[in-house]
Amino acid sequence: MKIYKFGGASIRDAVNVRNVGQVLQAVGYTDCLIVVSAMGKTTNALEAVVARYFSADSNIEEALETVKDYHFQIAYDLFPNSKPGLFTELHQLFEKLANFLSVNKSPNYNFVYDQIVSYGELLATVILHHYLESCGMPNVWTDARNLIKTDTTYRDAQVNWELTQAQIGSEIRANALHITQGFIGSDDNGFSTTLGREGSDYSAAIFAYALNAESVTIWKDVPGVLNADPRYFKETTLLEHISYQEAIELAFYGASVIHPKTLQPLQQKEIPLFVKSFINPLLEGTKVSKGVALKPQIPCYIVKKNQLLISLSALDFSFIMEENISEIFKLLHQYNIKVNVIQNSAISFTVCVEDKFNHFEAMRTVLSKQFKVSYNEAVSLYTIRHFESQSADLVLQDKTLLLKQVNRETIQMVIKE
């Protein structure tokens, strides 16, 4: 089978839902399983429902109505003359969601989050299922929660591979078009779980692994994977091929290629992954598989904005030793601050970090008892894979270099812009 994954942008309105049908007509859909994300910004809207649920003085009905109106508008746009089956199923899903909100007794935020947010994918697939049926593309709507079985680590559930493979193998049949949800699964008690960051891509990889699929295709609004972010670089080049290992390397440094957890099951069975454009579906796009690291072999630029560069030295000017570094990393872990670059000398230790949860000030108070702390806020981290001599010059134009680190394949520079 072939696995196709369509993200939220590809089904954000009726025009784009129709386009999915056109993509499938163009590339073929026999013997295919489609994994679908929530529509547009639905996950954000459902997160607002969760937030209001835990805020006693908030109007939860208003937040829920926003989600409802959005999905019913898309359904009306697709079926202006009505389609009773679709509208009935949408009403049923919203009734189930409202019922959960009224009867739930659990105070566990992560548990409640998964039960609510999972409805985004369910609503999206019901609409797509009915639309494709109306286009003469019969398909089987399948609840991914019956197939992807996980533990109870809500919001970052770990897959029970043995049970999941058995469920998928028994439920998914060849020579049919299946529509199912990305991002969601269920635990042993039947409660919804979600798979964490890039969960829908990961779902596609899980299905591919369990079905020994021919390939996975992720459909995006770009022609494939580019060697640089066009928001920061005027000239970019499409990467025709990336090896599994290189894709994992790029993701590690922050490139929005494919998350490593998606690549790992595909690499184990050597299932190729394609990143293609749902705007121009017949273009070749990017292929991720075994083989050469990059084609073409050119520098790849990765940018991380809003970084923090911290330098530490001992108050008595003594050496920074292993025990000091161990203590520093314990604090970084404790305050949930992500480290992107490390550099040390005899009497100083420097890290470029991402303070996503704004915990640095609290950590700095603790660090100041043992170290002299200096730092630069709002710096940028540029990573260049397969760099050439002029690559750094291109990045450094009109910028101040604060830190540089070089190895055989990669150069990293922390810059004040």
C-alpha cells in the first residue's frame, strides 16, 4: 500500500478539500491509506477549549462554537444542497465532545487535553470521507484509535508496537482507499491519546511500518524540502534526495524536514518517504531514502531565532571541571531549557539555549551563587551542513559573530543581528 499524509493546511477550507480530491485523481488512490490532520488551526482552537475548561470563569461554549462553526461552514461550502449523513455525523461528534466536558471528573490536564484535541482529526476525516465519496471515490473511514494502541503518557504517548501491528494488520485491507486520522491513538482503557510533536507524520510512518508499505508521501504547500528557509534566504534550492541519516541530522539541528521519530520506523524497513506539493502534485518533490546523503550536494542552512547565549565562569577564576558542567546540565534540565550549542575553555563554559518556557531568570538566580553569569538575549543560531568557504560569509553579512564552532560537516554560528 501507499500511505498519503495530508496536513492541516491542505484541508483548511472547502477549496483545499476539493484539491485533495484532485490530487488523488492525478496520482492515483487504489491500494492507499490516507492519514489526515486536523483542519487549518483547529488544534489551536481546541486548545482554547481546554484552557477555558480549566478556567472556571470562562465561557467554554463560545470557544466550542468557534470550532463548530468552522467545520460546519466547510461542510456547507462543500455540500450547499445538504448531505444528511455528513451533518448527522458532525453533530454526533460535537455531542460526544460536549458530553465529555460535562461528565469528566479527571483533573489531569494532559488526559483532558487528549480527549478534547483528538476531535480535530475525527471531524476532518469525516468531512473528507464524505466529500471523496461524493466524487466517486469510495473509501473506508477508519478510527485510528482502534488501530494505534499506546500507553497512558497523554500528549506524548508511546506506541505499543506489537498490539498496533496486529490491529492494523487485521483492520486495513488491500485494494481499498482508507481514510484515517493522524496524531491520535488510544490506551488500554479506550481513552484517546496523542503522539506528541509531528504526530500525524509519525502516524503515517506507523501505518507504513505495520503494512510494509511501498512508500509514504507527505503533501505540503511547498515543492519539497529546500536547502534553506525562504523567509531568511532569497535563493533556495530543492533537495531531490536526502538519506535517512542526513534527514535526521538536519532535524537535529532544527530544520523543519521530518522529525526523527517519523524517520526511524521507515528506515528500519527501508520504506522511502516523499515530500511533495499538493499544489503541483505531479512534480517529483523530495525523496528521503537510503543512498547518497544529499542530491544536489550543496550547503543546507538552518536558522533558529530568539536564542540565548549564556557564558559562565567560576567566581574564584578556577577551572570549569566535569563536576561544574554536570551541575550546570542538571539545572538546564530542571528548568527545561534546551541546549543547542556547547563550548568550553579552561575557565569558562558557554551554551546557546532555547528558553521556550521563560525559565532563565529563575535559573540565573541559582547559577549566580556559583558562577559569574553573562548572557546575550535575542541572538540567532545559524547552522550550515556541508558548508563551503563562502557559506559563513553569506550568513555573516552585516551581523556580529558571537560564537563559532566548526567540525568536518557542520559550522554553527551564534549571531547578533
